[in-house]
Amino acid sequence: MDTPLSTIAVVGLGTMGAGIAEVLARAGREVIGIDISETAARGAVASLEASTARAVTRGRITEQERTAVLARFRTSDTLRAAAGAELVIEVVPETYEIKQQVFRELDAIVSPTAILATGTNALSVTRLAAESQHPERVLGLHFFNPAPAMKLVEVVSSVLTAPPAVEAVTALARELGKEPVAVGDRPGFVADGLLFGYLNQAAAMYEANYASREDIDAAMKLGCGLPMGPLALLDLIGIDTARTVLEAMYAESHDRLHAPAPVLGQLSSAGLTGRKAGRGFYTYDAPGGQDVVPDALTPAAEAEAGAGRAVASVGVAGSGTMASGIAEVFAKAGYGVVLAARSQEKADLAKGRIAKSLERSVAKGRLTAEARDETLGRITAAGSLDAFAEVDLAVEAVAEDLEVKRQLFAALDKVCRPGAVLATTTSSLPVVAVARATARPEDVVGMHFFNPAPAMKLVEVVRTVLTADDVHATVRAVCAKIRKHPVDCGDRAGFIVNALLFPYLNNAIKMVEQHYASLDDIDAAMKLGGGYPMGPFELLDVVGLDVSLAIEKVLHQEFRDPGLAPAPLLEHLVAAGCLGRKTGRGFREYARR
């Protein structure tokens, strides 16, 4: 197996196979593309011609280099063309029967020293290797779509794989400009193992009519910085493909989080498999298209403002980072703001924090000195909630403790004028429990801002069974004025973002507990393979392990799903006082400031 892997065959020239072939040809390898479909073969050649032509136009390669790349790629309709290949990568349809047949035929064709790689993202590499006469040369080489752009490659070893084969393809991946991550053989590996559970939960959330497809996708893009919402991503991957992956994961884990949401089966059976069919969760301009077109589920345009209550002044209760950030947002939008804390000193400190934030914006050219002064002039610091007597909207941003919030709302009930809207920024507690601390629960609503409030565009608008229609309309209108994107959701643990985010984080911790992959490999896999701005362990340390544990407990308590039980490792770290960046140690250690 000590070969340079200079001649490589790619079996299956669909989107992924064609992409892998392009990556290899551009990296100087002789590539043999094999597919029984002449149409697929022509499509792969056309794709390579088009991408290299664009590269020439953009000045990334010369015309001479393009000619050389095209000359290195040839196609065939028979596996016999792989006879001289030192590495064969199969990316045929995701079924054991088809892949096993390919491996059996290759055994009689290729050299005994050739490496055989499967591009599966869901099936057992060990089971596929067992079909080969030389199982020690079989491994997984999982590229991500689109292969030319995505940096991650998961190198999957079975218990039968010889280390030299792993070393050879790992070196190849690096030479291709990819980031190889070594993982063991289990369905989904690292990236898809975490990603598909999250996608499945999003599908179930949609199926339960908890939130619209648009709001679910917007929430995860704006709240987590993801490049694509989960339902749009399912359409891109293929709903049938996603269901296959989840079935394989559930067969091994028996975790209800991996049991495919019924809607995935319903859509697949109806042929509504996503972009490739022209319709899935969304409707597209054509089969294979990427432009979403309106359909019967597309929400109507927002009604004209005026259905809600008038809001000219806002009270913000709290003195922490979130409270000062929310006060800054409202003041920038032209609202008069009363920032109230437990003492005048704390309120003044919070206003001082806003002044520093505005000053940084001036220094960066994002705000004029005049606008800074006007914004700061709209904020009144107060040492008591009594200052909220005339506000139209009161927003609390105090500790995430139900009893603390209930006491605060009982006080707001006495202080605020009749008709004032009372909003809580809780991220996980039941809004209705807060509302019931008042004599006017119809005036209470959730407004979950994300940190840092001045930068993050998302606000989850949480309506309880008691919230009045005009209160809901008021908050949505206010969100528009402060240039935030509101998403509607019901009053249940985690709302949209945390209900989808924290089970994913919890599953990442379980991977480490099971010694399946390292912190660094998991973080790299999710950033490079899933497009996440931060890996799960980076994010956990930033959020705070104590905060994360509290949210996990709330989710587990509400949904009673064993798969949502906090990972023991998370509980142990919190018990040891390792809470993340704020204590200098969490999943990683940090320099003390």
C-alpha cells in the first residue's frame, strides 16, 4: 500500500462523485470516472469543463493549466477501467447491496495492493469491508458536498483496516488541501452523526406545527450563525437520503432523537425529496433548482403596523451585559429608555457600559459622535422599578431563575400602567409561569434576544396561551423598528434555537465520553463539514457549562426523552467548577485575564 496514489478511480459520477473527481484532477491525479450512465459521465465532464472555465475567467488558473486538468480526467462505463488504479473511491447509491456488489467486482479487477474507499456517510464500513477478499485495504473516505469547496474529509477505519491504508489516504487528503479527521466506524461518523440528529429534531418541530419552516430556518441562521437553516439543508441533502442516514443511526443507537421524524417518510414516499425533485419542505423553481418559489405554505406579507399598542418608551430591568445591550438597541432605534437596576450605582454602571459600547462604534466609524450623544441621552438610569410607571413596554433581563423573574413581574404588575406590555427575555423558562405572577397575564410575552443584543438580529417572540393578540402584534412591530428579525414560537422549553442547539451540544459531549473522537476533531468536523462558526466545545465554553447544563436539564424535564438527559461529563465538569472561559477552564483551559 506504499504507493503515491497517482491514479485514482471514482465509481459513481453523481454530484458528489463528479465533485471528488474534480478535486483529484485539479490536484494533479490521473482520474478515471466510472458510471454505467452515459448521461452522468457526460455531466461530470461538463461540470469539470465549466468549473475550470470559471477558474480561468477569475484568474485562478491559466488556460494551459485548464487543458492539463481536463486531460487528466477520462470516463468509462465499466469497472474494468479501474484495473490500474492505486485507489478506488466509490460513491454509488447508499445501499449495502449496490456497494457490496461494487466491492466484490473490484476484488477481481484491481491490484491486491490497491486501496478501496467507500464514500458512505451512513453505512457500516466494517460490513462493506467484510465483502472484500482483502478487508484490510477497505476504509471510508467521506467527502462533504460540494467536494471542491468543503475542507473536511472523514477518514473512517474499521477494525479490519490496515494502518498503512489509513496513512496513505490521510496524506492524500492533505495534499488535496483538505482537513482529514480520523474517526471510527459508526453510522454518521462525527459530522453527520451530530448534524442529522439536529436536522431530525427540526423536522419533528415543523411536523408538530410548533413553528413555521421559515421561522425555524431563520432562527438557526440568525441565532447560531449557520449558513443554512435545517429544513432548507434537508432539501439540499435529499430528504430520502437523510431518512436513510437516520435509520442507520437509530439501528445502532436506539436513541429516539435518531428515529426519523414521520414527515421525512411521508415526503420521501410522495417523491418530495427536496431540491432534486423540485419540492420538499420548500418548493423550487425546477427539479434540481435552488431558487425557492412561493407555495401554499408561504406566509402572507406582514400586515400593516397599527394592530398593536403604541410604544414610545421602554423600560429595561437589569444591569448585566444582556440588559445593557437591549437598552442600547432600543435607544439607538429612537425609543426613550429607562434602565433600572437594584441600585442607582448598578444602573449607572450599566449605562456606563453602554457608553463604552457606543464609543467603540464611533471609533470603528459605525456611528457618528452626534448619534452617540443622542442615543445616550435617551437612556435614563434608575435605581428602582418605580421609574417604569409610564413606560409602554417593560423588558426584564435579570437572572435566569424562575423565582427571581416571578418576583420581578409581580413588582412590574404593581408599578406599570394598565395596557403596558410586559416582556421576559428568558431563554428556557416557561413564560406562562412568569405571566401568572401578574394579574394581567394577557399582557405578558416572551422576547428572547440573543447575546450580544446589539449585534444579533434574532428575537424569538414567545406567545403563551394567555397572551393577547394585540400584545403579540405590538412586539413584532417593535422588533421591526429596532431592526430585529422576529420568529414566532410557542411557550415550551428551549423555544426554537436552544431546543435544537443544546441536544446537538449534548451529543457532542457523549462522543467524547465514548472516546469516539477528540475535542479538536469534533470541533474541526463541525466547522469544516457543517459550516458552524464555532465547534460544539468552543461554543460550550463560551456559553458556560453551568448555563448549558441548566438548559439541558430544563429540556430533559419538559420532554422526558432519555436522549436529552445531560451527559455525565458535563455534570462532572460543572460540579468541579470548570465552567468554561469565565473560570479559565471548561472542556479546554484558558489563560487567565
